[in-house]
Amino acid sequence: MMTRLAFFILLLLFPLAAFSQQEDSEMTPLLQGLSSREVLQPLKTVIVARDGRIIAERGYRGHTPTESVNIKSASKSIISSLVGIAIDKGLLEGPDQKVGPILKADLPVNPDPRLNEITIGNLLSMQAGLDRLSGANYGRWVSSRNWVRFALAQPFVDEPGGRMLYSTASTHLLSAVLTKVSRKSTLALAREWLGPVDGFRIGAWERDPQGIYLGGNQMAMTARSLLAFGELYRNGGKTADGTQVVPAHWIAQSWQHRTNSRFSGDSYGYGWFSREIGGEDVHFAWGYGGQMLYIVPSLDLTVVMTSAESGPSARTGYRDALHGVLAEIIAASRPS
């Protein structure tokens, strides 16, 4: 398994995405002024793209949009895209497919019958019913010898399809499912299936003791690369040259309301949060510390913000401050 030191060394070692740029006279001063706000001290970079063109970008305190960062749980949205592509390719049946038969080798002895009721969709929407393995429980999970078995051995605290129980173990089980049905690593699938997306690349990515890539955390990517992924979704799953990479119907399903976060009240679909910001409907991926990918379909906007992994952005109010910055970007983007 990759050590933490190796992971962060590899953050610096891969090439970067290229986008056409067209500077916006209002947006650039807005981004420049963010550095003076005390609440935004963890902010590393902001990129704003409209209809596929970068109209403003800025790095803060020595950081640049072309350096690699650990996007943390924003990678859950990438796992969701791979599941959608696997369904389209016939490797998976669909969101209602049960995962028990796929992962049967890792089920506990005398398993709870409810394990056989958990579906692909339940894992995507964080409604598996199993006890959470994020937050305070994350350390003991990743210290275990077999992350998949440990996750499947957790007690049920709700029924499959019940309330949202945010857990990185759920998306890791999806990574294991993808590995089983394809007989390829999740990283190999990402490189193959998302390869047509200009500028998209995953760098370092942690694996579990069995070699399965960690679904939903510890993924290295540049802000530009995360922007390329966001542009793919904003553009209905198509690349700039019209290649359909992610099925358009899967994007619609992923953004559809399935449940709500008990912490923020935000809507959650298949690996994506949604809420109204600045008077517009926004879909977003969110990683620990404030790694954000926002898509504002009504304004053809894609916005990336990366931050230091200095603390839980929700509890400190930092995430809400980033939402506030997006609201300002939205206001500046509307036709006068």
C-alpha cells in the first residue's frame, strides 16, 4: 500500500491540462480580492470557466492551478462516473443491481440478510444502511487488513435505502465492484474510459492492502484536471470534440435528488451534492478541507476551488464561505 509520503511526493509528478483562456474584466479583480479575506486563508486556487473557456483563474500564497492536490472526497463523483460508464458498457446491470453476489467472497460468515439487499444505487447515494466509516471511524477502517471485508462486516444502523449515512467505505465498495466485474484496476478503467477527456488525468491514488484503489479519497489531481472533469459533466457527458464519454442520462440520474445530508440539508444524488447558491441550481463535488467542483448549468459555468487540508470545512464554516464566493462569481457572470 502506498505510504503517505510517497503519495504526496507523487502529487508533483504529472503533467497538466491545457484550456483556452479569455479573461473576464469583472471576474479577475473578484478573484484577486479573495486573498485579503481572513476566512479564505486556506484557499489555494480558483478557476472559473464559462462554456468551456477559462475566464479567470488565480493561485494564492504561492499555489498555482497547475499543481497537484489531493481532491479528497471530490473523487466520489469520479467513481460515480465510472459506475455509469460500466452500466452503459453492460458490465453492471444498473443502479438496482445487488452487490452481494459480486462481493460474495468478502461477505462475513453468517452475514446479515440485509447485505444481500444493498444495491449499486444504495452505495452511490450513501444509503447502504451500514455504519459509517468516515470521520471518527475512518482510521480504524483503513488500519484493517481488508477494507472491503471490514466495511461489509459493519452493523446495520438503518435499512438499505434508508437515511443518508455518508461513508467513504460505500464508494470503496463500488471501486471493488468495478475491479471485480472488469478484471481491471479502477485506475486503469479511469485512464481508459475518461482518457478521451482532454486535460483529465489522475496522478497518485492510494490503494488498500488487496490493491484496490480507494474509492472516494486520496486521489491526486490538478485543479485544471478537475475542471476538465467538471466540463465533461456540464457538457452532458461529451468532450469538446463531441465524443460521448459519460451517458447523458447517467448525469441526469446522478444529479437527481435521492436523499439529504443530515449535516447540511443539501440534496444528494449519485456522488453529487446539489443546492441553490446565488439564486441558481448548483451541483457540486466536495472534498475534505474545501476541495470543490461546482457546476452551474443555467450559466454554463464550471468552477474549481482547491484548499489546504487544514480542517473540516463544514464545521469551521469554511465550506459556506466558499459557497459565498461562488455566489459572487454567479452574480458577476449574469448578463448586465
